[in-house]
Amino acid sequence: MPTEAGPGLVGARVPRREDPRLLSGRGRYVDDLKVYGLLHVAFLRSDHAHARILGVDADSAWRMPGVVGVFSAADLEPVARSIEARSRMKNHHGTPIFALARDTVRYVGEAVVAVVAESRYLAEDALRQVEIEYEPLDALVDAEAAAEAETHLHPEAGTNVLAVREFSRGDVEAAMRGAAVRVGGRFRFRRKAAVALENRTCLAEYDRGGRSLTLHSSTQVPGIVKDALVEILDLYDHRVRVVAPDVGGGFGGKGSLYGEEIAVCALSLMLDRPVKWTGDRMEDLTSTSQAFDEIVDAELGVDNDGRLLALSAEVVGDVGAGSIYPWTAALEPVQVASFMPGPYRLPVYRGSVRAVATNKPPTGPYRGVGRPASTFVMERLIDMAARRLSIDPMALRLRNFVGKEEFPYRTGSGIVWDESGFAECLESAAARIAYEDFRERQAEARKRGRWPGIGIASYAELTGIGSRISAAPGMPINTGTETATVRVESSGRISAIFGVASHGQGLETTLAQIVADDLGARIEDIDVIQGDSAAVPHSTGTYASRSAVIAGGAARLSATALREQIVEAASHLLEAAPGDVEVRDSMVHVVGTDRRMTLRELARAFYSEMDRIPKEARETIELAASKLYDPFFGTTASASHIAIVDIDPETCTVKIERFVVAEDCGRMINPLVVDGQVHGGVAQGIGAALYEEVVHDESGQILTASLVDYAVPSAVEIPPLEVIHLETESPSTLGGFRGMGEGGAIGAPAAVANAISDALAPLGIEIFELPATPERLFRMIERTGNHRRGMQA
Amino acid sequence: MTAKKTISVTVNGTVEVRTVEPRLLLSDFLRDTLDLTGTHVGCEHGICGACTIFLDGDSVRSCLTLAVQADGAEIVTVEGLGDADRLNFLQRKFREHHALQCGFCTPGMLISATDLLRKHSELSEAQVREGLSGNLCRCTGYEHIVRAVMAAAEEWDGEWNEATPRECTS
């Protein structure tokens, strides 16, 4: 195992500092916290997709043993206002978030009544005694129909189309007329769930004496939740604290404010006791924000030499019951259109988006946001064009990637790519998988009745987005800055304090690596404090592949500034010129002498001992530094994924035989962690491509409310994953870091879809819909009349 | 409501006598009654495997077991493996190979992997994947977990107390 100590930790495979506690069952997730006098909440959730709430009969529930109270929306309103996601976009309709459904339920699984009891068992017993009377309303489950429907989920909006957006560059019609080949169709990416292994959980403790509130929540965004609670509960800012302790995965699903968080806070305020809710898996699958659910009508025009001429994409996003806070309903579908042109030189583009409300759970941030769907569509179009032109799909991509001399390149939707190794990634992945040899192997396998295929997906993403634009389109909240505070404690240990919130990424390790290098301290002397809104004046959290870039930059700035302060203090203590003092291995040294002291000795001398430092110096030196970093634009991360699949003609199941990722995430802080992020993202992308689908029937009833019906891939379904890193020094971020937490999930669905299409090309089958379940493949193959006959090409 | 029942369970070598409701899940008994919160609950319907523990030497789902069913049994949870400052062989392999991220599936994964190692003297990659297929992980894509368990299988010299929980006394 590599040593934790030593210079040059950035770039080293440092074992994670979180691991010992997590490996020994000593992690502290919200549901593990023991609090005196704790009350438990169970929510009665709507079993209707759309209905008016006529009344709640809770009389017998109140009489059940251990019951402290039964609450519906009106009961919480005196202490908790609603909050609404705001947007600068025209044609945007925000919808309010309440603790509990008020007057109307809009999806199956929406919380209506909260039962509070001395234990969760007793709360659930009482829940069964609560009767809610509903008047069913028309359930809207088809987004295109909902866009035209006269029934509106939110009558005050006057429409179900909650957001509209267009992007346009050049004359698409004219460019399409000039295209030698036009390919296109209707693409569909079905609804997906994030399925973090830890269900959402929150625990509120109100201190009436101090009028202060602490919420422990399994959230990615403690800072955003804190700011929202201040507004909702009308408390003083600094008396609301939101802590995300160990969090069992997020993937975007824990990246928004939830009604349950408001509810436990309101209940704790009203009951003057700590209150906890721990979601179960059914609650997670029916009420955590979901992903995708888009229909994309897209067309690509290409000339005879394979040059991309024009692209059009019309996106209808089924955003579910309303906007999610703070990201708005526009978040996912708008980014499908804005990222559609991909890493390609594409002069003419028109993209349009409608975000349509339906009676399903709201969609929200999910790993990749918009880009899994945009990459699926664009990469399918590229392969379809390649087939029509009889050009190799890899060659077609290489011909059209934005070239080195063209950076910074502005896409047709206005996104700016800075330099990133688009072609290098594809070439590296192809070399690793022996792309050139595949066709020969494929021909032989086909002779034996097998259906093998290969598929490429190349993409670019914007990461570490700075203050110039918000992480969500049109959202007026700055997500582009981070402040880090690094200080020497009186013991000589270093605290490094951040507003980000790790939910498995390993920020306690990676941020410590950066601080250690820039400060000259040993990593074991550094404690990273994160996930606590009270630790910093302002923060948001961890999402949008921002933490390594933005918090990493802030870590560099603040550690460097603190180092200067340490040098200044040491110059007095060691009686040397500041220029002669250096800090390394948690020691200060006078260069060329044996005069030195530990940070522990320095801290004691500075803070506790008299007469060691002149008064003037004491008043100017501070053994702490706070610095803000703003990457302003953000930076491009890119990758190419290549999948080789084998489809069983009997069962129509897809086996992934090999999966190679070549990615450019700039300078790696910790290659172990980078590998892990890529693997995890790819596995989720494979799930999205083949297995995972949230299904609602025509009445809006969810059919996939357990992990029996919602299929998450296991170790058997996920193949060995091969990852190649290309480190292109990023010119625009401090430290050269690019964000890479999401990319795996962006490329994998498209690569698998292209590989399946390649395998089934002799049957004339192209994949337009994901997930490509055995049933869907079976039906497509049946229609061609080729099932069970194999393809003796 | 059915009358409470007194049960005696040996957990990580300690005899625990408690009076519980018959409906109390073993997972809740461990987490809430005994404060052993290392055992996690991810689905409560036996799919995710986060709650996997050893019950009389076999890996079982504690969310599908009632506490009263464990009366007289020996249980080992993740807390019975190596401590944070003295990780056991398999835990160290998990750390070296970065086989965990959020850590939520990890306790169940360690128990299932320990079970695999104990029951097979040699393990192919396919056996490892199959053997862990009852434990879902959403962070790692399984790659590093499989590598860690393969490395453990290769290097493990068969010493009981190296890759396995401390032996329980009965």
C-alpha cells in the first residue's frame, strides 16, 4: 500500500481515509444517529396518480399506541411556507414544494399524511388506520398528450408545459436540403431511478431555547437545503444547520430539497422533540427524483464525405409532477438539447425543448443530467449516418471531432469546449479493444449463429462550472464558486473546511491530498471538514462534477495562502528571513540550517506562549486562510466508450463482453478514485441501457416499486471494465483538474445501443429506445421474421 | 399484539438477552436494540444484500429474518470483523483496491465475500461475480470489489482468523 505521507500526493493512488470507519461498520449515516427522545415519522402516500384530497380521517390513528400526532398539509402550514424553484428562462412556470401534498395529489407516492410515533413500527401501525378520501382526476401519463391536455396539473400555470427553450444556429432547412444523407427518427429514453443504496433519510432537532434547528439529512446539497429551510421556516440564517454525515450514495437523487426534509423540521418545531424519517425502498422508488423520460425527434444531415452539416432535435421531456427545488423542471430536458451537438464540428443546429408535467414523480438531477440522452441520440445518429455512407463509424467521428486548432469551440447551442483530447480518447479506446480486428471476428461469430456487435460513444461534458452560468439552465443560484478555509489548530493539526458534501466520492481524501501538497503538511495531519452548512458562511454541495475542480481550486488557493502565514510566523520563531523558511512534512525549516520546528510547536508558540512573537506580528499573522475559487467558465471533460456485445438469439439477452473507456479528466488527483468513479458511472449507464426502467401504467400507477421489478445490475451483469486515462493539462482550471464523476453514465448507454444496433444490423434493426430489454429486442426481431434463425450473413 | 419474547443471541461473541416483539426484524434488532448500526438496510425485501450477516455460520439477510428466529443463534456482523484501526485481511484488500465508495453496501458485501472465501478454496472471477450477485453496489460498478476479492482469494493462506470474522464461542 502506498504511504500516506510524502510530497507529490496529487496524482498518487492514496488509499482513502474514509475507508477504515466504513469497512468496520463505524460509518455514521443519518439513520445510525442515536438521539434522546427521538420520534419517528411514517408518511401515508398517495395511491392515486391525480386526485383531489377531500378529507383525512385520522381519528382512530390518533388513538393508536405510541402515536404522538397525525398531520396533514394544513397542520404544518403555520410553521412551514412553500418554496418555489425560480428561473430566468422565459416561458418557465415554477411549481411550489410543500412538506405534504396540499389539496391535490399529483403522483403515486406523494406524501399526504405524516404520522408521528414513538417508534417506526408504531407509526406504521397507525398509518393503516388513516383514511384519505380522494376525488380522482384525469391522470396524465403521456407527455405529448399532457402538453395538449385541458387538464392542468398546476392550474395556476395555465399549461402543463412548464418550460420551453430553443437553441438555434444557422439555417437548418437549407443545410438539410444540401445534405447527401439525412438520418433520423424518434428516440426514446425511458424513465430511470437513481437508486442510491441508502434510502433518503432525515432527522431534525429543534432547540426551542436557542431557537435553532439542526437537520441531519442524507443529502448532496446541505447548503442549498439550509438556505431553503431558512426561507421556509422563517428562522435566522445562522441558527439553521444542515449536516450531511456519511451519505450512502446520491447520483443526483439526493441533490434536491424534498418535502420530507421540510416535514421533519416543521414537526420538530411543533412537537419540540427530535423527529426522524427513514425512507424505505418503495418510498425511494416512488418519490425520489427520477431521470430521463424523454422523446427526441432528431435528424442529422451529412455530406458525401461524411462531414456533419446540420442537426435538429425536438425534445419532449416528461418532467413529472412539477419542478424540483432548486433546479426547476427545465434541468434535465433542456440539457438534452443544449448538449446534443456533442464533441463535433457542427455548424448548423436547432434544438427545441418542452418540459411537460405529468402525473409521475418529478424528474431531477441524475448523473450526467441530459447528456446520457443527448449522447444516446447523437451517437446513434452518427452510426446511422456511417452505415448509410459505408464509412467506418470511428472514421466518421475522427473526421468530425472539433480539432485542436479550433478550441475554444462554441457549439450550436452556445456551450464552449476548451481543449480536450476528443480524438486521442477514441484512438486509445480503439487500440485497447483491437477495434480493427473486430469485423473479422464478428464475421466468424455470425457464421456460428452468434450476434456480436461493437459500439462507440464519444462525448464531451462541461464540468466544474463557474459563476458565469448556473449548473441548471436559467436557475438564479450561483453554483460556480467554493470557499475553502484552511487553518492550523492549536494542536498543530490542520483543518480544511469546505462547503461540498461527499456522498461516496472520497473528498476527505482527495481534498486532503491537495491541501497536503500546497501546504507542505503530511496528509495524516489534515482533517477535511465537509457536508456541514455551519462550517462555512455559504455553500451549496456536491453535484454537477464540480467538487474536484471548484473545491480543489479553493483548496489550492487557501493552502497556499496559509503556507505564507506559517512562513511568516516561523520567520519570527526561527529568526530567519521569510524567504529562507520552507514548509514540508508538517515541519518548518530554515533552508541550509538544522533549525526547524514542527507545526505543533509552531502552533503552541503562536497561540499559547508569551513573548515568542512581537505584538505587531501577532496582530497581522493569522494561522488560517480563506480563499474563494471561481473557474468562471468551467472546463471540458471528454471520453470515448467502446462496448462489444453478444446477443443471445434464443433469449434476446445482451451480454457485454468487453467495455473500454478512454477518458480525459485532466490532471488526476487520485487515480484510484477516478477509476472508481468511471466504473460506477459505466455500471449505471449499462443499467440504463439494458435493465432499468420506471414503469407507470396508463392510470399512472407505478409497476416498478421494488427492486424485484426495478432491475439494478449485479456483479454478474456488469463486465470487467477497462479504463484508460489521458491527462491533458487543462488550461482553464487551477490545478488542471476536470470533473469526472458523471461521465461513465453519459457514454455507456449510447455505446451499448450502438453495439446492439451493430449486432442486429443484418436484420436492419436500429435501436431507438432504451433500455433495450430482452422483450423489446424480441419484438423488434420478431417483426423482421428472423428470430431463432440466426444471421448467416 | 402478540406477547413479547425473550431471546438470547450471541452477537460478535457477546451473549445478548433481550425481550422483543415477535415481529421485530433481525436487522432492526441489531441496529436499534443492540446499536450495531454497521448492518445497513437498503430494501427490506431481500434484494440489495446490504443487511447480510452471518447467522450460525451462513450468510443471511437480516431484513428477512425475525429477531426471534435468531434465538439461540450465533451472529457475526461487520462489527465482528476487524476494527477500524486493525482491519482484517479482506477489509485491507477492499481498501487497497478501492472496493468501496459510499460504504453503504460494504458491510453486506464483506460478509458475502467472507462467506465465499470460506466456502471455496479457489475462486474464479465468474464465481466471485456469481457469489456477490446477491449484493447490490451502486457506486463501484463491482470492478474493484471483484478485484479485491480475487486478490484476497489468491493471497489468503486459509488461516481462519485472517480473512474471516473472529470465531464465535458458544
